[in-house]
Amino acid sequence: MANMVMANIPIPKTVESIYEDYRMRREGLLMALVDDHKDLWAACGPDRDNLCLYSYPDGNWAVDLPVVEVPPELPEPVLGINFARDGMDRKDWLALCAVHSDAWLMSLIFFYAARFDADGRAELFSLVNQHPTVYEVVTGRVARNKMYKRKLPRPAGPTPAQQAAAAASAAAMAAFEEPNPFVRPGYQAADQPLPTGRLLTAADVSPALSGRQAELFWPDDGKWYLIQFNAIYQDTNKADVQYATGEFEQLDLTEVINDGHCSLLSVIQYSSIASPSVTLLRAPMRAFASRTSFRAPAIANQQAKGPCRSTAAAAIGSGSGATHASRRNGKLVWLSTTSQDALTAGLEAGLDTVVFDESQAAVSNEWQQLGRFTAITRAADGRLLDAASGAVVGHVRLLSSPEDLRAAEREAATVQGVVVMDASDWQIIPAENLVAAYAGNTGATLLAAAPDCASGRTMLEALEAGTDGVLLQTDSPAEVRALMKYVRERRHGAAALQYESATVTSVQPVGMGDRACVDLCSLLVPGEGLLCGSFARSLFLVHSECAESRYIASRPFRVNAGPVHSYLQLPGGRTGYLSELKSGAEVLVADAEGNTRTAIVGRVKIEQRPLVLVEAELPDGESCSVLLQNAETVRLVGPVAAAKGSGGSSTSGGGGTAREGSSGGDAPAETAAADGYVWQQGGSSMPVDSQQQGGEQQQGWGAVSVSELAPGHRLLVLRQASARHTGVAIEESITER
């Protein structure tokens, strides 16, 4: 009976619906363990099979056999509560059932919330944590109707590990997240509210409150935090706000008004208004637990009825002028989808133009609740019209035969506006032909339709220059994010890595091990390599084998990265093990200045080789290490000290040429600083990338072989969060040694 009931219960998908499910199931368990404890005792005879205590979203409870299905559709309560009944005091048995019931309730809500992000899980837990546990009520520790004050997630002083994790996350998101001028790194809350503010009142709650700034008081620490209102929901008297520290929260306006905890400012402290052409409303569209909780009621209701099947297209470019953009404005990404999740992912990544079919005017109005954008109408004849003015901004060109391609090439010199090349029904994609044809037409913007990120990248790289943009036709949010990230990296470049200088303390041979040589599908230049190390918290820059020596030719595609246990920096702020690499995988190539790019792995060779352990100390005294093959072709990158010169042409410190074969091995502490690091090339020593301006040598870098490395040498080390789960930085205490 219980199993059939469980099978017919709909799965809650929003924060509010999961909380309501928890609340009613908790009431059912309290009814069983407090009000109906005699009936529960009688139903749990030891002579019966394994029994479970279930509760349901309607507030009822039942004792029944566990589900037969393996694995079960939902987490199951503890098994066999009836077998312990007669061996314990009744109160103890009820308390034991209560503890297991609490554990089951928590497993249920986080099973439902598995797809939520950290903000969503935090909001859900803050709702659940208002209630005493079933165990607290059953044992009489807390009154049944007791409600704790809800503790919402709030900004707090980050630990060093949290700061490192935040920096890694920021670097991963920088590729497709525009900076928000309202957010101020290092912002500190105030002890007193600003004199330019006044207490928020019920009369202030209106759409006009959106965009205003205020200060919010937190009783826990007695501080006032600067916030900005991003969206106002008058039907529920709630608001989406963002802190100056970057965090988001949904406020209960009734509560903060009654408590006098919100001071509305009359003067803007930090401007969050971007360029006039940028119309995207970002703040409500964060990757929150339940997206419907951040949509207007029309969208939430529409989603409840079923997924909207309208086809939308969205563009990223120079604000609302994206539809008129030329090649100078960078690459465009348009999205054609029937998925609101895919559209939401695009808006969060910076899309600001959405294209609808002629019959989708109503949907256009509803979808604008997801974020502000310029609406474009796609006419039946393929024209693209500005929905506000009716002006033609471009058209769609269907290509299904060589004749269509030739016609498109003929019009390439004279056509104006946006041209979407849709060759989805033709196996031979004519991107290169049209890229060449449109090369001289600065008044046209050529887009190419693509079904996924990989195809889109091919279009954007056709004939190196590529098309001006891509029409991405997908319902996958992951594909949208992946292509947006690629476009951001192509346009702005990833944020430069910040290295620290570590001093070598020990270099020791340690015996044989399985070493991984990574051969890339790209050529590396001097200064580039892979970031590797024994610990994720500190990665060394291992130089490529692009230098020739008297013993071996240059292999500029190869990095002898170290033994298979080593961590390797990957794109998106992630790490992986060298043992996991294989052909086709993407890795992050870094240079001595912190610039990065992605490269494809061609092959990985794993062989038994002698290893050497390099140990170093960071400026704060923390130790770090890396294991590498003991070979002269394996080099680590380090800084060279600045030195004053007389304006001569020498690039090594002290004004003279570097000694042949020297890397500071004889007197590492002094010579390394005087000569700079050197590497062998063609039988002579060559200092690397130390620049000289106005008679004073600037800070540079050098690569030194592990066979010549000695205590006192300095090496470049990337420090980041040490705790990792599947390669992603997490906030967790961990000890590695």
C-alpha cells in the first residue's frame, strides 16, 4: 500500500515545493511518534518482516514493507524498526525511530535538491532549519510548535582556503560572466547605517524599488551590509537582492520592514549601471536552486503547464546593437531553442537579443520576465525585424544545394545587416566559401547555424578568421555555456594567473616511477608549459621541450609532465590527474606571465623512468613539491631577478653574457640572481626573456633543467584551493603531505 502511494507522489522541483513536502512529512512523523505512538507500537510487531516508517506529503503516516525496486526511486527510511521494539524501553525505541526519521527526511530533501546550486541548497536548508528535529520534539527537548529564527545565508569573512576557492571560481566564470560594477572585492560591512538612508517602509514596496540600494542589518554580527534590489515580487512581498560582496539572497520584505533592519539609501554608493547599450537584467538570473522562484508569476505558471515550445534566438554582442554589429564588435552567439533552461543559461552568460517567430508575441512578453532583452521577430519569408520599430535588421539564408551556395556568394558583396547561413540540411557546410566571400563586406554580419559547441567552434575558426558568429541550435544549457565560454575566452582572454615565487629547498632522486609525457596537438613557444604538482594547492610550471640540446632535437608539442599521480591544471579552474589524460582531452597551457590557452591532447605516453623530487618553500613558509623525470630535457620555469645595467645589449644580469651550461648550480643563491636561469640550445647557453629598458633590466623568467636544479633556485608556483572533489575546488579542511 505505502509503496503504491510513494510511486504516485509527484516529485517537487522548487525550493518552496520541497520545503512544503518536508514540512508535511515531518508532521506525519510527529503524528506517528507522538500522537499515535501506541498505534505505531502495535503495528511494529517483531513477528512481521522488515518494516519501515513512512510519512507522506499529505501529513499521514504508515508502517509498511520497503519498496521492492532496487535501487529505489526515492531514498528509503531505515529498515527493520520492528525488530528493535521489544529489546528497548519504549521511549528509547521512539527516540531511535525519531533519529532515523530525521535522517530520512534530510536525505529526501537533498535528493530532490541534487540539481540545485549552493545558493539553492542554502535557502532550502534555512527553511528546513526553522523547525526542531523530530528527535527534539519526541524526546521533549523542544516544544512541538517551536520555530527557530530563520538564518539566511549571509556574507562572512572568508578563510584563506575560501578566498582561494573563490578566486578559482571567478577565473572559471570570467570567460562568460561580465563584471558587475556594484560588486566590490574586499567590501567591509559598517557598524552604523549611512546618514543618507531612511528605514524602508511598506509604501516603498513597488516596481520602482528595483535598482535602488539599501543597507541590511544582520543581528548576528551587528553589521550593516550594502545591498541592491534586483527584482520586486509584490504578490509575495519578497525581493531579490545582491550584496556588494557578490552574494545573492531573496528577502522577506515584511520581516525586514517590521524589524527595522533595512535602510533605503537616497544616494547611490556603487554604480551598477553598465553601458547604455547593455540591457540584460543579470541579478535575478543566477544559477539558483529553483529558477521559477526568480521568474515572474506568468513564467512560473507557464512552466507549470508544461514546457514552452516556442523557438527563440538570442545574441551576444554590443548590447541591443548586436543585430547591426560588424566584425569589429567580436564574435556573436545566437541561440535557437525550445528550452527555457537553455535560454536562461544564455541570458546568464550575456545574451541580450532574442528572436521569436511571428506567432510568438505572447511568449515574447512572458520570456522577457527572464531578463531584459531586445526582441526580434523572424518573419515567414526569413526577414529579421526589430519588434519595436519594425525595421529589417537581417535575414536567414537557407543553403541546401550548390546552387544556393553560389547565390549566397553572389550577394555577399552587397548584402547588409545580419545574414544567418542555415546549412543544417546540407552535409557539406560551406562556411569557408562564405567567409571568403564576405571578407570585403564590412556592412554585413555573417552567422552560421550549428547544432552544438564543437560545430560552432569550427564555424568561428573557418579560414582562421571564421564567421562573425554562430546561431547555436540546441536545447542543452551545457552546450550554450560551453560555446559562450569559448567566445569570451576568444574575445577577452582568460584572466591571467597569479604566480608566487617558491625557493627550492631540496632536490633528491627517489627511484623509478610511471612517468607521463603529454604530446599536444599544438606547438608551444618558449615560456609555455603545463602546471603540474603533487598537490592541487601548489602547481609548478613545467616547461615544454621546445629547446634543442646537443643530445636531442626540439619537440615543441611535448611536456614531460611527471608521474601519473600528479595533478594537472585543466580549463575552467579544474584539476585532473595525469593518469586520466587521453587523446582528445583539453588541457590548460600557461606561460610565465600567467597567460593561458587551451590545447588538445594528441597522446599520452606512460613509461617507467627515474624520478627526482623537487621540494620548495613559498614566501609564507608553506612547503610544496613536484616529482619529475630525472632528465636534462625536463625544465621548470622560475623568475629571474631584476638587475641594473649600463644600457648595454646584454640580456643577462650584470651586463655580460651567461656562462655556458650555467644555471646557478655551483652557487645557486647568488649566480641564479646574477646570471638568470639558462637552458641549452644548439650547444650554447641562452638566457630567456629578460628585458632591458633604459639601462635597467626588468623582471623576466627562465627555464632550468632538473638535472641542474639546486637549493636556492626560485620557481614559479600557482597556489590555489587545496580541497578538490572530481577536480573542482571545494571548501573543506584537508591535509596533504
